[in-house]
Amino acid sequence: MKVHQLITTSLMLILLTGCSNEKIDNLEEVESYCKQSIRENDAFCECVARSANEKLSDQQIAFMAAGFRKNQQKITELREQMPMEELLAVGVFMASSVTKCADED
């Protein structure tokens, strides 16, 4: 199991290379929230974080993470900055990634 975790961690680091520290923090928050609140297995939550990194902008990931943190100030700030289409895309992503990652698991 430890080898699996090491490989997974290494792959996540490779995927996150070139990301800003804030984006990395937000992606870690997405994965952490998934593991703690949704109580899914590691592979499912890693899939959600990986998919977010591939499909969402930095702002969209920050918006999702702010929602998980219940950071109303950041949510409001991002809501004022982001076009409605990008905000709606976060909701669509969350619904579709759950299905996609559950199928992969």
C-alpha cells in the first residue's frame, strides 16, 4: 500500500509541476475535502483533484476550494470577478467528475 501511495504522490507532483502555490493549495483542499467530507476512497478523491487540474481554470479551482472552506469573502470576491459561464462550469464539473471518477474507481 505504501508503494501505491508513493506512486500516487509522485504522479500528483508531476501533474502539479508548473502550478502556482495557490493552485496547489486549492487542489489539495479539493482532495482533502473529498476524503474528509464525502468519505470516498483515495483513488476517487485523487481522480477528482486530477480532473479539476485538467479541466478547470485557477479561478474555478479557487472558487470550488473556497466553497469547501466556507470562505464567504473569497466566494463573493471570485463571484464578482468570474463570468457566469465559468461559475456554472464549476457546478457542471462537480456533477460530472463524481460520475466519471466513480466509474473509474
